[in-house]
Amino acid sequence: LLNTIMLQYNNEHFTLLPSGKPKWTICNYVMNALAEYGVPANENSIRKVEDFTLYPVDYFNPIDDYTGIVRRTPNTRSIHWFRKSWMPHQTPARIFISRWAHRLIGFRLSALARKILQIK
């Protein structure tokens, strides 16, 4: 599994999109490699793939990135608090505002508002 991920990663040229963001994140590489091993993207059970043990999201990342809401379950062992410190300094503030918009009016309406206001 690790070799599959590393082969994809090492062959990437890391081109940026017009937005300045990379075309793929490490998550894309891992999900593609897992798909090659027959693991569906929405897998929601503990699963062993070669020497790796995969856990459902509620074990280590129970935060909904769109809303910022933490959904702890009896399975939650720890929470990875993403500060997004690698992003431009204004981006975390924008994310904070968009999370509140998603909570208050939902993802679809906030996406429509963003489109109407032409906010990237």
C-alpha cells in the first residue's frame, strides 16, 4: 500500500491550479491507492490493508470540515485540530465565516450565496 502511494506521489509534478492550490492533496493519493486495494471511499469500519489498519473518521477526525462541528462518538480516541497554519493568514478567517454560514443556512444555500457574490 505504501509503495502504491509513494509511486503516485513521486510521479507527481505538483502543478498548481489557477487558484494557486495544488491539484491533489495527500488524501487524493491515499484514496486512489486504497481504491486499488478495493477499499470504498465511504468505508466506515476498521479494516486491515497489508500492514495498515484503517479507522473510520470518528476515531481521529470527528470534525465536519464544512461546519466545524465536532461529532464525538464512543469510538473517538483523539481529535486532530487542524489550524491550517500553512494557508495564507486570511484563509482561516474566511473558513471560520463560511463554517458559520454552513451551520446557519446550510451548505447549498451558502454555496449559492458565494456564487451570487462571486466569492472564491
